[in-house]
Amino acid sequence: MTFDELLDQAIILLQRRARLTYRSLKRQFQLDDDVLEDLKEELIYGQRLAVDEDGHVLVWTGTAHAPPASLPSLPAAPRSAHAERRQLTVLFCDLVDSTALSTQLDPEDLHVVVRAYQETCAKVIARYDGHIAQYLGDGLLVYFGYPLAHEDDAQRAVRAGLGIIEALGQLNTRLEQEQGVRLAIRLGVHTGLVVVGEVGDSTRQEHLALGETPNIAARLQGLAAPDTLVISGATLQLLEGFFATQSLGTHRLKGLAQPLEIYQVLHESMARSRLDVVSRRGLTPLMGREQEVGLLLARWEQVKDGLGQVVLLSGEAGIGKSPLVQELQAHVATEPQAWLTPCQCSPYHRHSALYPMIDLLERVVLQFDHQESPEQKRSKLEGLLVQRGLPLAETVPLFAPFFSLPLSADYAPLPVVRATEAENAIRPSDHAAAHRGPAADALCDGRPALGRSEHAGIPQSAGRSRPYCPHPGAANLSS
């Protein structure tokens, strides 16, 4: 376990229990005195989430919603004598034709395959802060909204489901070579009210959600085609245009009096924020921000004169930062020589500092399509690099991992690349302002550029703590 992983686990444990002795921390994580002292310094002075009490106890002082770690081994759900009523999004995942699989494999080999499948699912689920309530043979019952609640739990559940399908495709490549089998799954998601509490007797107790929501999620899973995700109308209402869906009609589910319309989730949409969704219906005119708009327009005029600018917008949620950025973008969009480069940091990729730039390259420059194969995407990457006059033998192995593209036999894997070398492939050199990196050159092509980076503080944990300007004739607007 790295120190960052240890810190994340300690924060979750301390937040949950409010008070922890140093002796219990040493026992829980098997720490020596030096590591314990480093952990104490980071929690008290680095993160400012705790205070020391008499040199023996750490006391939690952080907010009730400190960000949890996206780790496969999250702490167990808290034990409580009282049941809790809350809205929950439940994901049910099950293997297709698991009985036939058990007849093809020796029990030991089957155990290896099922473990690999479960570990693959758990990694994706942890990335979106889901909680695996039960392993039901070859099925998984997953909660989003308990024990950790987010305003976008329905989105997290659907993103996790699509992520599991994608990750399983990568796992199948290995399983076909090692075991000669290929796995398929069905997934169902439903959102509704539940009561979460302990069930069982004194010998074994579990924290489970009771109500019709888990049952409906399981029924939806049974209606899904292999390697597809099916959701209910209740979940669809919470997705707000972030996903492309297809209606599968109305179905009568066992145990329900009324028929239910269900939908298959096809892929993510191009929307990256709630503002993107709302803007399609039209935004309320911006009022009382003439001074701020004037300042941004003045900075843009300097950009067109070749003086790159960085503007940081900060403030409480809801005061109008994003509409202010939209106002500037609307102005720049009227200029035919300008290039708009909207970037969106994401809590789902907070351990990938380069995610906003990678996402931008995929959507705007390379224009990857969800239906394209890895080979087709790699061909697009090769075309871009050739167009920019870059040697394929050196640059394709460097860029392909950014987009999770496998290398063909034509390319030899590069030796381990330092983080600075990989980063310079995406952005220009800090030491030569007039030299643009290949990605920035592909985006700007010598034109004045406006780059928008929302939630720029999210990737700090991965090493990025400051915005950067794509090239001297660009404005990078972070909010």
C-alpha cells in the first residue's frame, strides 16, 4: 500500500469513527513509528482534517462530506442498531450462462475465472465509490448512495456499469488465451427508496437494503441482453442527458402490479457538466456582470495580440462562474479564426491529471466514435501524427497508452517513460514558450485559442496543481 492509499483509507476510517487512538492506527495498518508520524503530520497540518488530543488521540475536524478514496478495498459499511431510510441506486450484475461455464472448466480453473471477474468489477465499482453489498455466487449486488452518498449516484451507477462492460472486454482477451473461455454479463439499475439496516442473526449479520428497489434492479438485469445495461424510468430521470439511451418498451415485471418502461444505455453523451445539459434548453440572460465580462473580453483582446493569458474564476457554488465563462465563449465563437477548447475535469478521473486534455483530444481532434474498434482509433491517431510530421515509431507507443489503445506488432513498446516526458507530449514546453507540443499544435494550429478548464482543482491529487496555457497566443480559463 502506497502512502497516498494509506492516507485515503485513514481519512475514511477517521471520518467514520470521529476519534482514533494512535495505537489503533498502528494496529489497523501495521505502521511503524516513522510512518505513523508522517500520517499524523499529513492529517493534522497537511490536510487539516484532524487535531491531536493529549498526544494519544486523533479527533476528526473535517466536513461531513470529505472526498472518499477510489480504492478497491473500501472500509465496510458502518454498523448501526438503527435502520436508515434513504434513496438508493442499485446495480445488479450477473454472469451469462454461468452453468455452462462450470461444465467447461475444472472447479479450480472456474474459481480463478470468477475471481478475476469479481476483481475486475470491484476495481471499476470502487472508482465510482460504489459499495458491493453482496457477492451472490457469480452475481454482484452494488449500492450507490450508501454508505457514501453523492448527488450524482445514479450517474455513478450507470458509468460503473458501462465501465464494467468495457473492462470485461479487456479481461476476455486474457481469459481466451489462458482458459479458452469468454465471459458475458447482464446489468440492471434502478433507483428508489429503501431502508438500510442489519439483517441476520447473532452469528451472521449483513447491512442490506430492503424494499422493492433491489428486486427491480435484479428483474431488469434478467431482461438485459448479454453485455448490455438496462435501467428503469426512475433512473433515467436522474441522468439529465448525460447518456444516450434506447427504449426497450414496457414490460411487466414479476411481483409488480404496474408495467415498467425500461431503457438500454448505449453510451455516454457529449455533455460533460450540468451546464452543458441545461444550455441545450437555453440559459437565463446574465445580469449585473458587465464589469467581469468586460475584464474577460479585455484579456481575450490581449490573446489575439499574441499575449497569452490565464484567468482563474473562483467562488462559492451557484454565484455564476460557469455562465460567465459561457458569455465569453459565445463572444469568441463569433470569431472565425478562434479555436475553442473546452476541458472538463471530473471526479471520476481525479487520479489522472491529464484526463481533461486526453478527453479533449478524443472528442475534438481525433473524433473517436463509441462504435470504433481499437484498430480504427489507432489508425486515426497515426493519421494525426503523420499529418504533424512526427515519427510513428516513436510517437505512437507514447500516445497510445493515453487512449488505452493496444499496440500492434509494428510497434515496439517504449521503455518506461518519465512523467515529465509524457506530459510534454500533451502540453508545450515551459522552457520554450514559442515551441508547442504536438497535442497543443494539433488543437490550436497557430490560431488564437480559448481553453476552458472547469473544476481545475480536482486533479491536484495526481500531481497537477496549476492551470497551464496551451501556447503564447492562448487564454486558459479555469473555474
